[in-house]
Amino acid sequence: MSGSPPVLTLEAAVDPAGAAGLFRQPALSGRRAGRTRSVPVTLTWLDTAKGALAESGLALEAGPGPRAPRRLLRSLPEPGAPWRPGSPVPVEESLVPDGVPEAAEGSALLPIAAFEGRRVTVPLQGAVEASLLHGTLRRPAGEAGAQPIARLSLTGPPEEVLETMLALAEALPLLPPRAALAEEARAWARQAPLRPRRLGAPKLAEELGVEPALRLLIGHLAEVLVWHAPVAAAGQDPSGVHQMRVALRRLRSALKAFRAAADGPALRDFDEGLKGLAKTLGPARDWDVFLAGLGAELAEALPGEPRILALLAAGQRHRAEAYARLRAVLGGAGFRLLLWQAVALDLRSPWRAEADAAAEDRRAAPLEDLASHLLAKAWRRMTAVGPEIAHLPDAEFHALRLDGKRLRYLAELFAPLFGRKRSRRFLERLAEVQEQFGLANDASVARALVEGEAHGDGAWAAGVAEGWVLARSRRARARAEKAWAELLAAEAFWNQR
């Protein structure tokens, strides 16, 4: 007897202000395949007074009434879990009304947050069901406050759900949610920070195969982009743009590294989209670095100098323009589609259709073998310049810095496969090289930025700035040479047996 056909649920965050008219939008109304159903929904989330369930990445959800069944959900993903923008995965289908999860360790459960609203369900073409949950989050009884919230879920055959979400996201502002609804409710009710699902570099486990590792990389780093995008768009905290750029570089580096085992038009198109986003992030980051680095140093060294103040004011204008362009991109269809493309790549694995026998063999090989090959190749490319780097022209020095950055992303990615003790010293020395190379590069970027202001009254300030960065670049170069020699003396951890 055959099993049930596969079903996929994807969830998107919706602006609560537009939730009431969502199904009247042409992108959705044109796909209707049946009548609308609407039912009231009341949910309550419970935890111990100290938040033991949340600490374990869990949430206990209950329906209305004191005897309503409860569901134990995973509100934060386990390490290595696949990316599924949607409802949290049930840890258990249900608990008896008075059941207490093991993670509560016998402590009493208290209501921490609630949701009151409606669920509007509409059948769409392709056997897809669209479900809009919209209403307000509330704190426990007696505590004031309400927070509007809305989520759209698509459920049905995986391919039809993916196609529908991609089509809707092109026309409507539908992004993967930054957090599960239960986590948003907890954070808002307790006035605590929202916890990211994933941050930083993904950690690959030794038992992972090549293909699962690639899928994990795509999902993990896409979630990092989702998390930092609102911070980058706000433009108040430079870390948003910086972390998005790092995630993009890690992801593009991984896509390139895995091409021998997984390639094809879908991955190449995705990489082109990442490249375009990186180009928009670049100017915003450059002006952030200029104002916080060289600009701040000049202001401190020459306080009140009107020509320096004018240069900094111009820098602030350029920064504002760069962030305005970035906000337009992050609020546009291209960015939304890029994120849903990542979901589709994870679920579809389109590289299988493009693979030849050699690629299939590489995917079947141990991940550690692929890692050793890629790391050795990147190391040879980086160190081909030899031990002496003082003579390198700026362009070649910049190219060496990029080679080092690619090696570092690969080394950070694959280091867990070889053991932290084996890789720690090498990574520390590589990080120091990148730090000094980066300082020298920041000086070069700053010099290029101020050249645009070297006219009229700005010529003097631009000249001062160029002289300043030239001296700083030389100091960074000297430190880079020392760090480079120490790195060359380090033993490559992927060669240790």
C-alpha cells in the first residue's frame, strides 16, 4: 500500500496593516479555486517562570479553554536541521491537557503570551491551500499591550507550493519570517530580544554527505540574510550591512567550492542574484567604514576644521544615498525572490538533473575528501606569490587579500570536519593576515572615496585624507608582512593525519 503523497507548508510574514485585503490582491484572487472559510483562533503559549522551554528552543502551544490539547513545538531549529520557512515542527503531535514537557523539569507552566484573531483559508489552483492567520499578540491576563501580526501559509504538493510562493512573492511583499510565531510572541510578551534562528557560519558535521552539506549551507546562510536585512534597511546599525556581506561571501564561496559536485543553471542564476545584492551592499559598507574609521580619525586630529567637516558632511550624504538604494533593493521583488529561490534550491536539489557521472561520484565521496581538495587548492593559489609580499603593487595585493578571504571562508566552513584543536592555530593566523590585509584595503577604499571630493574647496581636505590613508596603509602593510610569514609557517590542518 503506497503512502500519502508528500505535503509541504511554507510560511511568509505579512504586513498586518495589509492583511485584511490580502486575498483581494490580483496575485492571489486570480488563483482562487474555491470558497473562503474564516474561523476565530485563540492560542496561548506556556512556559516555566524561568523560561526553561524557550531555553531548550521549545514552545508549548495550547488552544482555547482550560482542557484544550497542547502541542510541543520546536521554535528554534536544532543544529544541522534543514531550513523550512513555516510553522514550527511539532516535537510531539499533542500532549494531554495537563501534560508537562520533560524540558520543564517538573516546574509549573504559566501562560506567557497569547494570540487572538482569525484564520482565513482559501483553496488555490494546483491543490494549494492558502491560510492567513491575522490578529494580535497579547500578554498574560491583566497585562496591557497588544501587537498586530499576520502570517500567510501555503500547504499542498511541494512543487505547486514552491511555484505558488515564487509567483506571489514577485507581486506581494512576502518574505520568510525571521522567527516562528511562538518565538515572536515570547519575545514581545516578555520584552526580550527576538532570538535568531541561525547566525554566523554554518557548522558542518562529519557525518554529513556532500549534497546535504550544500543544502545546509544554502538554508543556513539564507536565514542569516533574512535576519540581518531589517537592520541593514534601517541604516542605524552598520552591523546589518556588514553581516549581510559576510553571509553573501560565505554563500558565494560555498557555491563555487561545490561546483565540481553540484552545478547547473539554477545555482548559477542564484549566484548572479547574490552578486547583484553584494554590489548594492558594497557602497553602504564602504561609507560606513570611511566615516567610522578615517573620517573619525580626521575629525579627532583636526577638530572644528571646516574643510574636514565639509568632507565628512559629504560622506554622510553619500552614505544616505547608498542606504536609500539598498532599502529599495531590500524592499523589492528581487530580494524576496532570491530568498525563496534559496528555499527552492534546498527542496528541489536541481543540480541532480545537470550532473554527469564525475559530479555524482564527487557527491558520493566523503565530505572530508572534498574539503581537503578544495582547501589545498585554495592554499596553493594564495601562496603562489611566495614569502615576499612587500613588493606587490596595490592591485596584486588586493587580489591576494581576496584569495585569503576565500580561503578563510572555506577554512571556517570545513574546520569542524577536522577537529577544533587541529584547525584553531591555523585559523587564528589566517584571521590575523586577513585583519591586516583588510586594514590596508580599507585605506585604499577610503582613498578612492575621497578622490571624488577632490575639487573646489574639498581639494585640501581630500589631500589631507589621502596622505593620512597612505601612511596608515603602509603601517598595515608592514604588519601584514609579519602575519604572512607566520601563516606560511603554520601547518595546514587538512594535511594532518
